[in-house]
Amino acid sequence: MSTAPQLVVHRDKALMAQAAAARLITRIVDAQASRGSASVVLTGGRNGNGLLAALAAAPARDAIDWSRLDLWWGDERFLPEGDPERNVTQAREALLDSVPLDPKRVHAMPASDGPHGADVDAAAAAYAEELARTAGPENHGPVPTFDVLMLGVGPDTHVASLFPELPAVRETDRTVVGVHGAPKPPPTRVTLTLPAIRAAREVWLLAAGEDKARAAAIALSGAGEIQAPAAGAYGRSRTLWLLDGAAASQLPRSLYPPASA
């Protein structure tokens, strides 16, 4: 069952990144206090990496018990390990290398020079198996119940590597799939599917910049998920759109939040 999206509009992308980082620290600390550990799905791109950099600079980051945090990824470019274009490489540079994570709890998606070689479908199946192994009986499904799953929103409304009309956005059974022929480079990717995304307690969609304004307006105005994948991304208990003023500029006033920071 979908949750109605809530919107928070910030003055600019720097403030959005700082506020989102503070919000994420609170969610992780709360989850660790109530369940002993926390599980977060990271996103790449300028907004995802901006949030991680803001988190690295936040004094409150030390409130997190980094050894009791599981990190996953919503999608990954299927490139060799250490490639600067890989989301995990960028995340390590922005934050992960500067905090005391448990390496066993950092669940990077396979690289193209990993055990599955160039077989992106085998790599996707292996990540799906890793998710399933981590899911407990309380999760009622083949993926853990992530505390927060973050997604960037592309100008074409894509989230993760789920692009409009392509086969991956139509997937209803598998939790992770290989993507062939993505419309933005590199063409070969690994991505969570909408069923996996919807297993999260909270889904946060990040959009900043004028180039995201039309996508946000389309996704929030009742578009179908096949044509606008961002419209199909929602959490079990909360769906949160975090926007800057430029990305919110084309939203109908009826959608605009009553109070924005």
C-alpha cells in the first residue's frame, strides 16, 4: 500500500543536503535505539553524494554507532572495482572512508571485474541473494525492511536505474535486476526494483536544481510508474520528497507544503 508523499522544500541545495543529513542521523540513531541496528540504502548522483558529504561534516555524525549500520545501494554502474564513476567509490570518498563502519555490513553491488565477470544478470542475482540472506522472518519478504531508502530523481523521472518504459521498471517479482541499454551512460547497470524499494520503512526522494523541476511535477501529479518511475517509489510508513526551491518551482500550489524550511 502506497503512502502519500510528504514534501519538504529547502531554499537551496546546500541547505537541503545539510537538513537531509541531520534528518538521516536522527533516523539512524532512533532505529539503533529501538532495534539495535539500522539499515540504509544509499543513492549516488550529485544530491546523494552531497548528502553524504554534509553528513561527513556534521558534528552530530558521532551520535551514530557506525558498527551497527548496514549500508546498501539502490543501484550501481556496472564498472570495474574502484572506478570513479561507481556509486560506492564516490560514497567512500564522500563519507564511508572517514567513519568506523563494519566492512561486512557495507553491501556494495558487484563490480564488472568481480566474481561474476561481465555477466550483469548474474551479478544482480547475487545481490538479490545477499539481500534475502539478510532478511529476517520479521521482514515478511526477500529483502530487509530498510529504515531509510534514498533515491535521486533524474530529469526523466528515473530513480535508481529504473528508467521510463524500460523492462526493469516493469519487474514485479525479482528484487534486483541487471539493466541493459540504459539511456544514460554507462548503459549496463544493476538496480533494485520497485518491489524492493517499497520494502523500506521510509523512502526519501532527493531533487535539487531546475533540471529536476519538471520531473518532480510529473511524478507528484498522478503519473503512472511505468512512464514516471519516481511515481512508483514509496515507503511502507513514509514517502518523503526533499527538494530545493528550484526543483519545486513547477509543482502545483496544491502540492506545496504548508511549512517549508
